[in-house]
Amino acid sequence: MELTTVIKSFEELSNHELYSIIRLRNEVFVVEQNCVFQDADDKDQIADHVMIKADDFLVAYARVLPAGASFSEVSIGRVVSDMRARRTGAGRRLMKDSLSFILEKYGPCSVRIGAQTYLNEFYQSLGFENAGERYLEDGIEHIEMTTKV
């Protein structure tokens, strides 16, 4: 599977890309994780959208938010992988490319995420450290984590 990374602002997204992002987020967060929450939170418009594609199919996605949007630091959120792309390296590539993009756009800085705790080791392998207590968000246990780029 040949993976390509595409990063766009909200205004640069095509209708098809935006639909693919919404579909994937709903498929995983709402259906697979059985989590009813308000996904449309008015942050997509200020985010940069990191897409990992195989051919023209969206296999992994994250959004990068500027400092002050979700946390006082730059943050990565809505991290999601298509079920068929898991354990292929797409998620690792997504996070590495997101961190590289942050360094390029914002320079050296701290990055904060709200990670689902079952992915704690994955994020630690990318340099993130736990930065708080575990908490429930939409019925799923999370923990804030930080790293520096």
C-alpha cells in the first residue's frame, strides 16, 4: 500500500476530501466506538487537516490546531485510522507527518494531545509523555500527553 500525505487548510479542502474526513470520523468515533458526541465543533475551520491516502482513499486523518484553540499549546486531535489501514504504519506516519508539519509551521514548540488511554504506548513511542490524570471524555478514558518538536 503506497501512502501519500496531504495537508490542507479548511479552505483548501475539496468537497470530496471534506466528505471523506467526516465519513471516516463518523465511521470510527460514532459507529465503531459507539460514541455520541458533537463532532462539528467549529474548530475544523481554523485547523490544518493532515490526510494519509492510499491511492485516493483516505486511510488516516488528524487535525492540527493552533495554540489556544483546544489547549494553550498547539494540538493534534481527531486522530483516526480506517479499520482496514490499522497496523500498516499509516497511524505512525500520520503522527510523524503531523509533528513535522507543526515544526515547519510553528517552529520549535510544545504539542498537546488528549489521547485515548489504550493508545498510550503508541504515543509514548512517538515521544509523548503523560501530562495529567486520566479522565472520561464521551464515555472513553483519555489522558493528556505532551511532546516537543
